[in-house]
Amino acid sequence: MAESDEDRLRALEARIAAAKSKADPERDHMEEHYSQAQLAWRMVIELVAGLGIGFGIGYGLDWALGTTPWLMVVFVILGFIAGVRTMIRSAQEIQKAAEDRARTETHDGD
């Protein structure tokens, strides 16, 4: 009788391990949602950082040279362009990572 209890216990442990290893679809969806939100915030921060740095440099030069507001306007525009370029680079990195992940998943399924 003790033998069958041990077998049943092992079978139960195996079932528990199998249940734990299964991916919870709702949890995966939530993790993907947070991942997408983090990527969106990253891009927003990159754009705002470009604008802020451009504003800071332009304002500082205007203050030092007395050319208010011309250099500030020029550097804010340059900061915006730099922020957009950084966002595009980030989007390309994310797209490449997604394509690599999809390619890996299709090769694993073969």
C-alpha cells in the first residue's frame, strides 16, 4: 500500500509541475501590455529629452550672446529632430527584436 501512495504522490507532483509550467495567457497578455507601455514611454522620454537639451543649449547660448530667442528656437528645432531620429532608431531596434523573436519561434516549432 505504501508503494501505491508514493506512486500517487509522484503522479500528483508531476501534475502540479505540469500545471505550473503552462503559460497563463492572461498573464502573458498583461506582460506584453506593460512591455508595450514601457516602450511607448521610452520613446516619449527620448523626444522630450531631445527638446529639453535643445532648449537648454539654445537658452544658454542666447543668454551668453544676447541673441534672444533665435538660438533657442534653432536648438529646440534641432533637439526635436534629434529626438525623432532617436525614436525612429528605437522603433527599428524593437521591430528587429520582434522579428528575431518571431523567427526563433517559427524555427522552434519546426
